[in-house]
Amino acid sequence: MEQRVVGVLGAGQLGRMFVEAAARLNVQVRLLDVGDTAPAKQINYLPGPDCKSQHIDGSFADPEKIRELASQVDVLTIEIEHVDATQLQKVLDDKLVDAVHPLPSTIALIQDKYLQKVHLAAKGLPLAEYLAVGPEDMSKATDASQARAAQIEAVSEIGKVFGFPLMLKSRTQAYDGKGNYVVKSADQAAEAVAALGDGKRGLYAEKWAPFEREVAVMVVRSATGEVRAYPAVETVHKNSICHTVFAPLRTADPGVEARARQIAEQAVATFGGAGVFGVEMFLMPNGELLINEIAPRPHNSGHYTIEAADTSQYENHVRAILGLPLGSTALKVPSAAMINILGLADLDKDPEAVAKTLVPGVVSLDVPGTTCHLYGKTGCRKGRKMGHITIVGQSDAEVRSRLRVVEEGLDRATQ
Ligand code: ATP
Ligand code: MG
Ligand code: MG
């Protein structure tokens, strides 16, 4: 059916679920990531050395490897935003591929969380207040100790404006809260700056958002700019890592769900290129919704769509980047939840605890309405996303009671 080959930068769990969706549509995928055993490569066999193109062993931030992948495929996309966006623009300009989705300029904008905020604020979208910390352009800050001193000074000054605690964030390379530092007082400014890059990385600060809940909306965008939101969901984070997701979002004020979708669609409409985007938001006690951040790719909060929506986020991503008709984003079950299976310990430190990591997956096999996804990751670290379980049911109560069975299994294993 489909003659065009898709190249993906990154071959982790998101790439793996993308490959599953692409395979059902006879779409061939080539992957760029380090090693032969990356989660997405494991399930995407390419026949023999005679095959005219292969997966590529290398970093998605390596310009040469990106060019090598581009020379083998027709359309490029990403499963992670921390890629070399400049090289993506070059391979597009050099016509090595027909398209890059989303646009390299969109990826570049979003991968710098500070520039992302500046962009969203300029479009009038609601955000927690934010300010640059120290030098705005780190490429011009040649002296790291000077930059560090300026950042420490700025954190103290911003504390006078925002109050404490405030959230200090790395502008780039952030994931699972790893670029965040909660600064509780001006005394902590130096340790916070040291923890987030010590004058070598650009930082910004956000006013603390005492949110009631966290909300996320997946949005699929066609190359012509049509946007379609999935239902808003509630996301629950533990230690800044997404832990559980409940779909759809239920609040006393049913208007919140529709408002969240509307804000997410408005935000995604401001970017260029096709694909799915994940929009993370804070629901404030007064009912206001503030955008936290946007991911230019399939997202953890959208895993539930594989079992619970008419068209999964992964399939809609395939369709969007190839210009195929977008699929319905409606729920096909009344209620769903997703729980991440997170590494319980580092493999080299506590192999016994690591052995218990997959217990919820094992427990879920006996629970009706559940689907277990294990990612095949070879190494385990504490908090690393090793798999997830989706639970569907005829009501929220049924989904919650099924979720309890899975969580109790994990609790028993870790006692
Ligand atoms: P992801 O893995 O989603 O890419 P990330 O590392 O980019 O995460 P953020 O999404 O910025 O980090 O923050 C992680 C979590 O920290 C949020 O989901 C939220 O729970 C908390 N958080 C972030 N910003 C604030 C804020 N301004 N006020 C209060 N809590 C916050
Ligand atoms: Mg992020
Ligand atoms: Mg986030």
C-alpha cells in the first residue's frame, strides 16, 4: 500500500509503539538510535544485509547519522525532541527527504523550554509566570563561572518577585523532571544552579503553580494545519515522573475538559508541521488552566489511546506525517487508566529489587480489561519507564477497582 519509508530519530518505547502502528498500515520504518537492541529496533526486523536500507546505530543528536538516515527514507519524524534540529533543517533544504514532521523549526522552538514559553506567551496562551535566569543566550556566555554567578544572582532576585518555592528549570535536555529544581529559599540558589548545569546550561524560572491537578491533552495536527484533540486526561506525577493517567478527565465543573481541549488545540495550531503533540497543563484551584509544556511527539499521557480511543496517538502520528486522513480521536470505552511500570532500582545496585519491577505487569495478566506493554529495555534504573499497563472498563469505578488490584500486587512485592 504505502511506498514511502519513514525514518524515526530515537528508538525507545515511543518509537516501539509507533512501529507497531506503522506495521499495521504496511508502512516501513527505519530507526536511528544507539545499539541494536533499542526497544523499537527489537520489533522492527529488516531483512538481511541485502536490504537497501537498515537501522542506524548512533545518536539522534549526531548530524552525520541523521544524514545517513535521511538518505534512506522519504519522511523523517522524531520520538524525542532532543535531536539536532539544525541538521534536520539541512537535510530538508538539501532535499534528502520529502518532509520532516514536525518542522525542524518547531522542534527547535519546543526543545528550548524557555523559547517555547516566549512563543506561547506571544500567542496569548495561558502560562505560569516565567523569567530567564542569567544570560539569555548561553552561546555568548563563554565563561561558565561568570554565567554561574549571574544565574545564582538572578535566582535570588526572581525569588523576590515570584516568592519561594519557585521552580528552576533547565531550558534544554529535560525529561522526567531531571532538569527541574525546587528552590525553597534564596539560600538554595547556588546548589540549585550547580545541580542544573553549573553555569554551562541555560536556565529559567517559573512561579510555583499550586495546582489542584495536572491535565494533559494529545492533539493531532495535519500538514495542512487541521487540529484534533483527544479527550483531556488527568495525569498524576510522583517525583516529577508521570505515574498514572485517567481518561477522560472528571471534574466538578464539566466545562474544564472542553476548555483544556480548546487551549491545547489553540496551542498546537501555532506550530508548523504534522504529527501528534502532547500538551501538559496545570488545573488551578480557581478553575484556570495553565500550559506547563508541550511535547512535539507522541506522549506518555496518550498511551491509553492504543486501547481506549478509535485511533491511537501512534496511528494518528503515522497518518498525519504521511498526509493520510486523520482518524477519530474519540474514546471507544467509557473509562480508561494507564499506570507506568517504573524501575524499582538500579540493576548494578539492587538486582533483587529490579527483579520485582515487572510484578504489576505479571499481576495485570489476570485482571480483565488490562493490556500490558513491556518495552524490552535491557538496563533497569530506578524510576526508568520499563513498561505500562492500560486498563479499560465500563465505568470509572470499574477501572479504579481493576487498577487497585494491579497496584496491590506491586505493594505486596515491594513490602
Ligand atoms: P517531561 O518528562 O514531562 O518532559 P520535564 O522534565 O520536562 O517532564 P516538567 O514537565 O517541566 O518537566 O515538570 C515535571 C513536573 O514538575 C510537572 O509535571 C509538575 O508535576 C512539576 N512542576 C513543573 N513546573 C511546575 C511549577 N511551575 N509549579 C509546580 N510544579 C511544577
Ligand atoms: Mg518535558
Ligand atoms: Mg512535563
